[in-house]
Amino acid sequence: MNITYYDHGTPSERWERGRMFFDAKDFAAAARVLGGLVEEVPEQTGPRLLLARAYYHSAQLRRAEHELRIIVERDPVEYYARLMLGRTLERQGRSEEAEPHLRFASALAGDFEQL
């Protein structure tokens, strides 16, 4: 097995490294670190959500959508995942498909005016 800088260290070290790359707006590097971490701890929402955000910001929209759908399937009331899924679908030109997710996110946030 060939270990690189991106997958070296404990899960918490890789989580911090992924966040560091994300905060530095190096979204592709963040996705490389977080992708391996998500494979290792697939049940954790935090790394998967940050991975989806890294994919979104690096225009890997299908990958972002995939990760966000997993989160929403596991936790239908995860507000930020719903919002991001709606925005990801919109950015792909799929506004009609995005609408229910955006409306649900608004309701979860208590923003009933948009409903």
C-alpha cells in the first residue's frame, strides 16, 4: 500500500488536514483527504458533509450530489445537507428537482415566508 500525504495519519489528523485545505480554499486537496476519511468512517456526517462542500466548490457537482443524498437519506432533517443538495441541483440546471429540497430546508430553518 502506497500512503501519501493525503491519507497519512489518524482519522482526526486527516479531519484537521481536510479542514485546513478547505479553509485555505484548496477544495481539490480537501476532497482528496476527506474522500479517504469518508471511506474509513462512512457513518460520520461531518467529514461527508465537508467532502460534499469541497466537491461543490471545486465544481464536482455529481460527486457533491452523491454525498449529500447519502446524508439526507440517513438523516432527512439535516438542514444544511438539504440546502446544499438543493443548491447543487440548481447549479446543475435541475431547478425543478432542487425546489423540494430548498423548501424543506427553509421549513427546517423556520423560514416559512418562502413556502
